[in-house]
Amino acid sequence: MTEPNLGLYFLSELVGTAMLLLLGCGVVANVALAKNKGNGGGFLMVNWGWGLAVFAGVLVSAYSGAILNPAVGIGLLVAGKITFTMFLVATGAELLGAIIGAVLCWLAYKQHFDEEPDPANKLGVFSTGPAIRSYGWNLVTEIIGTFVLVFVIFAFADYGDVKVGTPGGLGPLTALPVALLVVAIGASLGGPTGYAINPARDLGPRIAHAILPIKGKGSSDWAYSWVPVVGPLIGGVLAALLAPVLLHLVK
């Protein structure tokens, strides 16, 4: 397998993930923080906001194939579609991009973070948390949600013209089905944990929450932080292993 220019590959994943997190965290901030025009917009607004954030992130990271998610990346690695070096470069870029996107969101909503009295709402802009805290069941939810994400992405890639994770392999409409898939996962499976389904999406902003001088912030909830990292990685691996069988893709 020929590796791409790793510098451009890194930059593509960084820009795409930063865009994803700026808009994704942004819709949560709009709904959750005090004195926003979108305050109280509800969970479906968050679902659609995250879906459209994925749409934007995919469009601006076509060079790298718009992985934007270490769980997708590890699935591609297990399936032999990217090299281990590409996986490491993409994952590093995604984590840094997620931090940058979260910081930009905080800057955009700085006054509203200052006005918001509830530390939990502030943390919720950055990272996910369970509706009912039960680490084992929370882990199961994240595994299932991420399995659906990666499994269906494999279906998109192998039954269409999309080459996920391949430089330049994304057509302009590829972003739309992935975006709609994320909306569906959020609406159907997002209630228990807030559907991280992406280790970088949760860990990067959680780091940003921990280091930013956010007025009146509380704990970054590191006790829960392993769930939205480990669960999605397991889900991504399972999807990569089962896709060739369940989708009849073995040539």
C-alpha cells in the first residue's frame, strides 16, 4: 500500500476534525448555555447539528479520505485499508483537531459560558456523559452505536464509489449519507450516553475543558472518560471484522 504525503494527510484530518468539533460542540452550546437564541432547542436539534457538522468536516478533509474518528480509523486498519502509520498520523491529527475545534467553540460562546450557572451544562458542550451512570452498560451503548457507524460506512464504501480513508477518495455527495447516518444514530441510540461514537470527539474537548479558563466550570469527569474512548474503539474493530461476513464483501 502506497502511503500519501503524511504532512498533508495530517493537515487534512486536523482541519476536518476541527470543523466537526467547532460545529458539533457549537450546536450543544447553542442549546444548553444560558441566553442563547437556540437555548432549549432540544435533543433533535443537537442530532441534526452534529450530523451537519460531520457533513462539513467530511467536505473539508477529502485529501485524507475524511476519517475524522479513531474508531473509523481502527476499523480501516483492521480491514487493511490504511497502514498503521496512517492510523497513528490520523489519530494524532484528530485529537489535536478536536481540541482546536472545542477551543474555537468556547471562544465563540465565551459570554454564554460566563452566564451559564450549571457546570454540568458547560461540560456537556465539550464531552459526553451518561443519563444513567453504569459504566458497563454505558460501554455497551457506545460499542453498539459505533458498530452501526463503522459498519454502515463500510457498506457505503464497498457498495458505492466511495473510498473511505483513501486520499482523494471522497466524492462531493459522500458527506451526505454519513451525515444522515450520524443523525440517525443520535436520534435512535444517543439517549443513554450522548453518543460519543468517536474517541477524539470526546477526549479532545474534554482536555480542552480541563485546560481552558472557563468561568465556574466543575470537574471534567475523568472517571467516565475511558468509556467514550474504549467503547468506540471496540465497536470499530467489531464492525471491521464482521463487515466482510455480514455484507458478503469477501472477494
